[in-house]
Amino acid sequence: MRFEGFRNRRVLAKENGSSLVGFVLVAPLLVSVFIAVGQISVIVADKSVLNSAATIGARAASAADASNSTGYTAASAILASRGGDFKAAKISVIQEHIAGIDYVLVTITREMEIQLLNQKISLVATSRAVDERTW
């Protein structure tokens, strides 16, 4: 009886194929994590471009010899340099008066789809600059 128990342990100790089973169980999770990291990096990069375009547009529109259309053109140029998807972004350049100071407010909105979740999100970037035309 003792010999039989030893034999069963030796049979159970063989792990042929266990690494393949482990890989099959872990691979889908690992691929999903890589895809999610890729999607997040695309969203962060796009948000950075929108922030830069809004800031440059606000600075351009707030210059002493500029107009709101100058800010719109500057923001559009930044978005156009990024690629075709950014042409669909909505750009708004308006004047604001807060606490006795005039500002130029640039807001850029872009819809984007998260393919992994099959959902659309809206990225919004806002920048404000003191309007030099009123000084």
C-alpha cells in the first residue's frame, strides 16, 4: 500500500502541458491589458494636442493686434498638423469679462470612440488669456 501511494505521487508530479494551459488562461487577459494601455495612451496624446491648440489659440487671439479669428486660425493650424481626425474638432473663441478683466476664452471639443468598449467620449480643452486689446 505504501508503494502504491508513492507511485501515484510520481504520476501526479508530472506537469507536462501545464505551461500551455497557463498560457491559454493568461493570454487573453494580457492582450486585453495591452489594448487598454494603447487606448489610454491615444486618449492622453489627443487631450495633450487639444490643450496645446487651445493655449496657442488663446494667446494668438489675445494679442494687441489680433482678433478672435486669428485665435481660431492658430488653433485650427495646430489641429490640422496633427492629422485628419482633428479636423472634426469644434473650436469656440469668445470674449469674457471676469472681475473687471477682459479675457479670450478658447474651447475645443472633440468626439472620439473607444474601440475596446465601443463607446464615444468627448474630450474638451479650455484655455484663457488676458485680452491685450483692452489695455
